Amino acid sequence: MDVFEKLRILSDAAKYDAACTSSGVDKKASRGGMGSAAACGICHSFAGDGRCISLLKVLMTNVCVYDCAYCVNRVSHDTLRTAFTPRELADLTMQFYRRNYIEGLFLSSGVMGSADATCERMIETLRILREEYRFAGYIHAKAIPGANQALVARLGLLADRLSVNIEMPSGASLAKLAPDKTKKAILAPMGYMQQRIAESSHDLVRYRHAPRFAPAGQSTQMIIGASPETDYHILKLTAGLYARYDLKRVFFSAYVPVTESPLLPSLETPPPLWREHRLYQADWLLRFYGFTVDEILDEQHPGFHPYMDPKCHWALQHKDFFPLEVNRASFEELLRVPGIGVKSAWRIIKARRACALTWDSLGKIGVVVKRAQYFLLCRGRQRSGIVWERSAVLAALMSARERALYEAQEGEVRQMSLFAGATVPLLTSKERRELQCIQLPI
Amino acid sequence: MHTAANLTYRYDGTFAGLLCCVFESYAAHEMPEAIWGPDMPEQSLFEEKEILTDNRHAERVERSIPAKIGNEAEELVRLAFFTTLPDKELTVLRFLRQGYHYGASVLDFAGEDSVHRLREAVKHLLSEAHLLKGFIRFSVQHNVLVTTIGPKNYVLPFLARHFSERYPEEHILIYDETHRMALIYRPYEYGIIPMDAFRAAPPDDEERKFRSLWQTFYDAIEIKPRHNEKCRRNFMPKRYWSYMTEFSRACSKNSVMHV
């Protein structure tokens, strides 16, 4: 099989992995070498699905001894199998890198023979890149669950980022859909890697040239929509993973049906992209906005509001928290306002030291005034000309697409009252009155 | 301060020249309505004042910016000079006048129009430079990495360090066809020089092979049920596509292909 065919098969088989970031580490090539990395990450292209292409994302091989129901590479799937030799893949990476097609390599693999043998093959590829070609670009490698700890250790010294996918959001789903994998086998390397990353950053403080273990940290991913877990459950798990394993990122991958199975959604099911999107929004709220899981969702409301982002949703449920005076609110309070992000909150804090902010200046700072106007006061005043009409508020707080979906649904609701058990209807006339009550008179 | 109606300055288009305009504005106690570079055609309607570049004046202004308004202001002005802001000279002058008056806090005047406009323009410049760090596609030609770009902003100075750190042992040529300048790198030194035209030679077999491999990868990596054209164009505006390998396929055999 020629290298074209191998590349086609092995990148096609790797594409369901969501992570393709090249961020988290800053370095440059030493003389005689090639490659650098920027902490902010660099996207080299965007695929037709709008996802960033930063790394050459391929499998070492799509041969696999496991039979995970959701995976294209499972042993029972009738598909063409192939494998890169370490030299082949290292050469391809260097040639792509030299032409500035990519920022580095994202290497994953099916399990060929044993976990150890697979891991050794990956290590050999990385060794050629790092030692023979003196490649200093970004490498993200998957740790293979079940591989010997010494091999994971070697992998961590060669790669910038390591990850091990927890695949399913619960042990039960894992047992059902991936009978050969266990939660323990997945969490064991995650715990080991966490410990090594912590040791390494500790050693670096003492010894400048201490070898660096996965300097860009570790991440994981889980598949959304192939199993019955609720959003609340998934978010709890995510927060737990960040806290317990110091993960840099948790990625969510909307399940794309690749196989007919009684255990899985049917082939016609579209990937749950909205749900994935909401999970990422909530993930951001957890990591950068100081929200806790229980503020976003709870046992009684375990699913995201389908038509409104979680931050807006929280704000509408906590009307007593608003309106905030933009010239006095703390940084943490500002972060709670829809339409204000981390950057614009910082800018507000900085700018108001020079002079009190006006509605006009808020827009220039980068605040989305259209959204924020319902939750803020500027110098004690509401924005003039603010419209409290239900349709205007909806238009401001939802994207055009969300609103179209919502209104279509709402039409049905009136007829069939399907919405009886749903989380919150948006701004009923009573709520609107309430919101208006707490505004100061102009 | 005297604001002469229809007074315009004409300078030589250099950064030092712009600083001399600032000097003149203070020396003559006047505020021009426009500041034009050498390329702008003459307009007889306006009273035009030729500002001659005097390095001593430029240096005085240059020293005064960090001293009176701070390093951040100095950086903003330097970067703004590389942007495509149509009246950047006048905006810089307005900004500096405000800055000399209020000091470093002028940067936090959220309502001040000149600060906002300069910041936006600089953001555009830096983000275009950042995008191009990824979107540039090199062709290997006689063992030199060559490419053509068509950026709106003058980004070459912002690419130099990145690519010299990335490929320390390579020879590189990046031709900016908008500004007709080229960034040239050879081991451990680089320069930016004017260049009227550049056309890459037709790709050899090896070059064609890797272009084609990249296209194979690009097609395979998309998850078809997730196709999202708007999202792709949002992150990667179409004006970059004609310079990128993954979109130049039909003509891959002849030399007109962009590299």
C-alpha cells in the first residue's frame, strides 16, 4: 500500500478525536534542529467542518484488538487495515512541517498485538523525530491504556502533551459499549501522568535542565450522545476530572454514528452538535468564569436549556443579582453578566480607574451591549431606548438560529403543552415585570 | 492652538517623518486637517505644508513618548504605523496630543476615539500576522522555502522572528505582493527588502507529491456529517484561500499556481 492510501485511511480513522490544539508550551528549535511551539497555539487550516487543523492527526495503525461498539476501528468492523512504519510517519511529519502545513503531530493508535507493542511503535516514531531529526515542534501522544508504566514514562518525555480518553461519561456505559476496557485501566495512566507532570514542574524549579514530562500537560475526551448520561452528570464528571487530575482540557465529541448497533443511536441520528456546544460553553464557565457545576445545572434540571446559553440562562434565573452598576461591580460580578467576557471585564476594571464608564464607551471596550444592557446600569442609569418587548429581549439574548428554533418549538408548545416539564420558559410577562421592577427609574 | 481650515501636512512616508509632523504641529501651534504621505496626489484646494524629515526633531518626539505617556503608548504608535488605518497619521497625532496632555491614563479613556481606532487597527494587524503564521504554505524550491502572501497589513516584520525560530537552518523567502516587499532569511540572520515581483518556479515531483499528500489529508480529516461552511470561513477568510495548497488543485501541474 502506498503512503497516500495509508495517510487517507489513518487520518480518516483518527478524525473523530476532538482535540487538535497545539497550545500550552513555548519553545524554539536549537541550532541544527527544526521546529518551535507557541503557547497560544497556531491553527494552520480549517477543515470543511470548521474544526481547526493544527496537527497531523493520524493513527499509527487502525488495526485494533478491541471491540468498542462506537469506534470505527473496532475489530469486528469490516474495513481496510494498515499501519505506518515509524520512519514513514516521522518523514511525513517533517515534510509537512517544513512546508508549514502543520504545527506538529497528534499520534494515536489502535491496539496492534498488545498495548506495550503499540506503545513501543509510537515511541520509536517520536524518538526518530526528536533525536534523529531534532524536531522541536508540538507532539501530542495518546497513552495506550494497559501499557507498561515505563513506556508511558518514555512517551511523556518525548511528547509535549499526553492524553488518555475516558471515552464514555460513566463506568456503566464503558462496560456496555467497550467491554474490553475498564475505568480503572483508563484512570491508572491518567493518575500516573498527573504525578509525573507535577514532579517534573517541581524539578524544573530546582534544576533548569531537568527533563520535562509532557510540558503542555494532559487532556482527555469523552463521547457525547452515544450513552444515556445527563448533561449534569457529564459536567460533574468534567469538574471532577479537572480537580482530581489537573487536566488542561476536557474535550467533548458529539457522537457521529459510524455503525449499526442495538446499543447505539441509529445511523440516521445527527451528531448532537448543540449539546456539545453547550457543554463547551459550560466548560468555559467552570474554568474561566468562576461558576460551579451546581450553579449551572442541578438534579432537578439535569439538561441544558436547549435554546439559551448557560450563562444567559443563569442570569435570567437570578434576577435579584442584577442590575449591576458597571462602575462599581467587582471583577467576579462582572463575569456573571451576559455579554461581558474575561477580557472585557478586565478592560472595564482598568478603564473605570481613568473615568466613569458610559454606555457608549462600553461598546468600545468590547462588551456586547445588546446583551449586557438588560443586566447593567451605567452611572446609575439604564441604557436609554432599551426595549423590554419579549421579542426584542429574545432577539438580544439568543442567536438568530436559537431564536428560530425556540419560536418554532414554542408554537408547538401552545398547542400541545409539551413544555410543561421544561426548565424555564423565557421571560413571561410576569418575569418581565419583575425585571423592570428592580431597575432604577431613569 | 490654531486650527487652520484645510491645512494639510505632507510627509515622506517614514516613521521619522510622521514624528516630525507631530513636532511641527506643536512648534507651529496648529492642527492639520489631514496628513498625507508621498503617494497621495496633490489637491490644489488645500493649503499644503511640506514637512521635511529632521532626525533631531524625530528623536526628540521619539524620546518624549515613553517619558510622557509611557511604553505602552510608544508601542501602540509604532505598531499603528504598520496598519492599514486610512488616516493613521492624523489619528496618531490626535492620540499623542491627548497623551501629552493627560499622560499614560489616556490609554484607559474608553471613550477616546483615537485610542479606540488605533487599538482596533493594531488588533487587526496582529491578528492577521498571527493567522499568517499558520496559513502560509511553503514550497521547497532548490532547497529554499518560498511563498507569496497578499496581506492587507504590513505583517512581514511580525513574521520574521517566528519563522527564524521555527526553521533556524533553512533559507526562506516570503514575498508580500501587496506591499512588494520580501522577508529573506538565511541561517541566523534576516532582512526585509523591497522586491518588485516574484514568481515561484513550477513544482518538482517531490513538491507535487507532498502537496498532493496534504490535500489527501485535508479531505480525509473532515467529518462530513458536521460540515459547516460558515464556521470554516469565519476562522479562515476566503481571501487567504488562493494562496493555500489545500485549495489550489486544478492547476497543480502548471506554474501559475500560487505557492
